[in-house]
Amino acid sequence: MMARTLIAGGMLVFLAVPALALDGQLILPDGAPAAGATISLKGSPDTVRTDPEGRFHWEPDPILPCEFQVLLEGGQYAAPVRLEALPSEGPIVLKVTPVMSESVTVIATGIPESSGEVPASVTVVTGDDMRSRGARDLRSALSQVVGLDVAPGGDAGPASNVVEIWGLKEFDAYLLVVDGVPWGGAFNPAMSSLDLNDVDHIEVLRGAAPVTYGATSFVGVIEVFKRSAEDKTQSLLVSGGSYGSYAASYRMPLPQWAGVQSALSLDAGKVGYKVDRTEVERGHVLWKNSVAAGKGQFRFDVDGLWQRQDPSSPIPRVGTELTPLVPIDSNENPGGSYLNESRYALNLTYQRPAMKGTWTSLFSATQSSQEVLRGFLVDVSTVNPNAVGFRQDIPVTDLYLDSHVSFPLAKQLNLITGVDYLYGKGKVTGGDFDYFVNLNGDDPADGNDIPSQSDVEIK
């Protein structure tokens, strides 16, 4: 039994209530106590800290089953620990496995700093963490980042994702950056063409960053860093899955030529889905190079992506509910639908000491081309026509230039100044057409054989 004291109107009232507390110990995979770890309970704002022996005291007793989230003393996250039942006697013992690290980050200020010292909410997910967990897509890679959720799919096809940061789920509310370059340029984040092979680490900034990244980052920034040309790691990965899915990737350092260090990454794969006529096929190549130039370092990267998507269909909503007339996992697109894309990028970077600090310049040029043929139900009935389709050709050119100097003014004060320029140009040509499709998606008309009823051009 324990006594709790309530003070009201100057009177002391003593209530006897049952002891509601949970005692436990946190240990690492090697059996050592996890001292100084911060423990939180999913769904609760409260936290407790472990003592030098890894022991903790949680009050009140949580409702089972429950899930504990752990941030270790060194800044690493551990995999969530689920507690289904309490032991018959004695404290509980929770074994945790580190999976993510919060160490050095550049996403908040543009210069390397400890993530525990930057005035922003930042999480760093290392490539080793991802590979140890078998994470090959953004949803699984960032599944344990607090304040962020990733839903697969979206308007850009099954290869895309819709990111939610701090409760806001909008495809254009955040900025996606790859090796310092906005991925998607002056337009929306190009999630469908993001490749997570050969990742060194991913940094996630939660919260607006308009000073560093502009107005398109008003809810957060996700920045992906690939392994450098100096990294001599060689790796081969082959995998397979359901619905005809497979993947293969190979990374190798290349022989040095004319003082240039190089590395080549190749990957290809296919993802099948339970949804009828839905899959993604892609091939990707990344060639990274680095060479000493004067007092600095010059880097140039060449990136190429070829991707074919067979899109799925959303289930129409009638009133406030999804209609039961359209089966789950059916596909009402016209036959032969596709979301195809090719993307080529060249990145040039030069970095050298300057003004007792560092001068960094980056130039990137990207050319992408999308070909689209798809359609949607507009009338949940057997009336002919009951759907609208469209075809599009979308070439896009992106140019990006960033040049800045950072140098220290005091022990913990740095000044960063420079210029940043982003240019984007796109064009859409195509047309739309009406067609009929069965509500279960069977035997659709081939969209390639249906002529456009109107022509559209947008510049």
C-alpha cells in the first residue's frame, strides 16, 4: 500500500490506494545494463531514465499489452520492445537492440554538428541500420523515426510514398534531398524515383527549415546520403518475394585512374502486388568519383534510372464510405496502363578551405521524362462510359546551384553565407478519353487503342 496526499481548500486528505508501479531493468544484447537510457511508453508523453544498473521505475502500471520506446545514452534508438505480460515475480527484464543512431548531422545548418546540439528535431538513420533490418524502401527505413509516418503508393504510382511529418500528410509539404540536391527539383518530391541502395545514412529534420531550404520545407526535410567514392565496400545482394518480386544490387570500388577514386553501384528489381495488373520494374546505376584538385576535393556523380510502373486504382467513395460494388484489389485502369520514367542526373561538387573555414559549391543538372497512360472510375455503375482516362508525356529539366562559405566566429558560433539557385522547366502534352470498364476490373479495353477525345498542352 502507498499513501498519496491531496491538497484542496487548505485541508489535507489521505487516500489509501493500491501501489501502481512497474519496476524493470534494461539490458543490451551483450548482457550489459543500459545505463542512462530514456524510456517512453507509446501513447504516453511521460519518460523515465535508467540508473547505472539499467533499472527503471514506471508509474502508474501500464495497461498490457504495451510498447516501450528506448533512446540509449549514446544517442542510438533501440527497436521498440513489446510487453505482453508481467512475470510472476520480480522486476521485468527488457532486452533492447540498437537500430538507429543520432550522431553527426548536416541537415539543420549545412555544416557537420552533433545532432544532440543542433537547435532542431533531427534523427539520423545509418545505412548499416537499414541493411541489418532488411529495409529497402522508405517506409521500412524510417519506420522507427518518431513523429513521421510513410504510406506506400500515392498519385505517382505504387513505387511512390506519401510522407506524414508531425501529423501533416501532404506530398508537397516537405523537401526531399539526395546528396545535397533537391530530388524533384523545383517541383514536388520525386518519391517514385528515389533509390535506397548504397545508402550511407538518412537524416530527417522535423519542423520548418525555410532559411536553409526555402519555403518548400515548411514541415520538414528528408535527406539521403549515398556512400562516397572513397568507400571501398564491396557488396552483393539478391532477394526474392511473393507476386514475382525480386531484387539484385551490386556495389564495387573501381580501380583508381588519373588520381580519381571511383565506385559503381548497380541495381535492378521488380515488385509485384496482390492488386490485379499492378507491378514496378526498375534499373538503376550510380557512378561516384572523387579527386584532389588544388587545395580542395572535386567530386562528380552520374546517376541513371529507368522505371516502369503498372498502376493500381483507388476504390471510389460514395458518400462517406468506400463503395462495396468495387472489389478490393481490383484494377479499373484501361488495359496496358503505365507510369514510365527515365531520369539522368549529373552532380559536380568542389570543396576547399577558405577564410579559416570551408567553401563548398555544388551544381546539378537533371533531365527526366515521364510517359503516362491511366484512368479512373467516375461513375460506379455499368453505364457506358463509366471511366475517364488520360495519356501524358512530361519532359522536365532541373538545374540547381549552391555555393556557400562557413567559418567559425567563436567557439560555438559559425557564420554561413552564400547563394542558392533552383530552376525547373516542364511541359505536358497529351489528351483524355472516356472508356468503359467492369466494376471488378475484368477485361478492360486497351488504352493504347482508344483515341484521345481532346488534346492538352501545358508549359
